[in-house]
Amino acid sequence: MMTTVLINLEQILSLYNLYIYWLDHNNIYQGCSHAQAWVYGLSSHHDIVGKRSADLPWGKTSPEIAKFWEQTNLKIMAKGTPIFIEETITATNGDQIILLANKIPLFNTANHVVGLLVIAINITQQKITETKLKSAKEQVELTLEHIISNMPAHVYWKDINGVYLGSNDQQARSLGLKYGHEIIGKTDFDLPWNKKNAALFRKNDLDVIRTGKIKTAEESAIFDGKEAVVLSQKVPLRDSKGVIIGILGISVDITKQKEMKKLLERAKQKAEEASDLKSQFIMNMQHDLRTPASGVAAMLEILANKEIDSDKKETL
């Protein structure tokens, strides 16, 4: 005795909260799951049979979206290739529902497309979370960009090949550019400092990339068309796995401080020279003062001796 196993497709579809529907090649619905019927504002999944998107409650309130869906469905069936696409509809309670739909062309035995099967999942909550995260990320990026753009120091970052990925406006303006993004794609050899300086910058960058350590060094640069001296600190940039993918540099213009240091050194040298001259002058003066004083003392001694001799003669 043979046992016949009957598969009730409708019962299976009702057990899962899946959004499923299928259409013929003319975009006419042939069936759907219970969840899909609810989203479409139908009282039963049977009510969708024979209808088009424009005939459904959501299609009547959003005819442009319904038309777009039908055009998209026809393109997918014409191409015969499944795709993933996001679809947004307004549920009967007014909520916006976002579905991630896998649209799969249906073929007959002659390998001709006869319709479309759509299986979708509700990603509304994920999209809301994604939007919030994106908004928070954009806010953080905007804040960081604002901070970096207005920093008094020169901030820049490059990849391992020495190609600039960005900089703050301070760095850009010093190089004759207007905004930091204008430096993207350039190397130090493309910027208005000589090749010797560019080669030194590249060497320092490679030291950081090779060792993975922070490097601080004085570098010659061109700022606003003038020779300048900067104190640069370069740190390695790493990806999420810790692999070095470039460098971040922060440079401070210390040209005035270096000039002041030179002036102070010159002043110190002159002061030391003046001090030596003063000491030599005092020594000479002391010598000159001692010499006539010694002469006067000698003269007085001679005169005193003569006076004594004279007195002796008178006594005799």
C-alpha cells in the first residue's frame, strides 16, 4: 500500500513570517504569503490574485512607486538574472516598511521567463539603526574635520606610497591650495618645494613605515612661497588588523623661533666678546695704574734718601 504525501504550500507559507509574492510576465500577481498580504493592506492572501501593484491599497496612494516597481520587474524578467533590491512601502497602519527583496525570474520547461518570484525580509529596524549610525558617524567626522581644518598646526596623511590622502586647510593654504581635499592624489614631488626637501620627507615617511615608530624631526619646507623650518612628528597609520597603511604627520612652523635662537646666539657671542674686551681693558688699566704708582713711590724714596744725606752733611 502506497502512502501519498500531500504538501500544503499555503500552510507552509502561513507558518513563516516571510514576505513572498509571485507574478506572471505581465506583472499580475498570482499569489503571496500571509505576511505580504498584511503589508499590502489585504484581508487575505487570496485577494492579491489577478491584481497589479497599482490596484493594491499602497499602489493607489503611491502610484509612482508602483509604476517604478513594475518597470523594474519587467527589466529583471527581460534580463533573466536574479537581483537583490530594497523596496519601501507604507503599511496599513502608516508605518514605512523597508524590504530587502530577492527577485528571481521564473522559467518554463522551454527556458522562457514566465514570471517573477520575490522573497523579501523586513530590514526596517536595521535601516533605522544604520541611519542613526551613519548620522552619528557623519557628525563625528564633521566635528573631527572641523577641528582638524582649524588646527593651527599643519596636519596631513599619506598612504605607504607617499600619496596624500588629505590634509587640513592650514597645510593646503601654505602650499598655494585653498582646501585640504585639493592635495589628495599628490606626492611631495608634486608640491612647491624642491626635490631635495621632497626626498627628505619621503625618507622620514619610510623610516616611520619601516620601524612602526613615531619620528620627530626638523624639516625644511616652503610655506606661502617662503623658506620655512618645521618641527614634524610623524606616526604610523594602521588598519583594523594593525597593518601599517600610511603615515599621519603634524608639523609646526618654528621658523621664527629658529631665527630668534640665531639672534640670541649672536647676541650671546657679542656679549661674550664685549666681556672679553672689558676684562682686557680692566687688566690694561690696572697695569697702567700700577706702573706710574710704582714710579712715584721710587721717586719719593730717592728724594727721601737725598734729604737724609743732606741732613748728615749739615751736622758734620
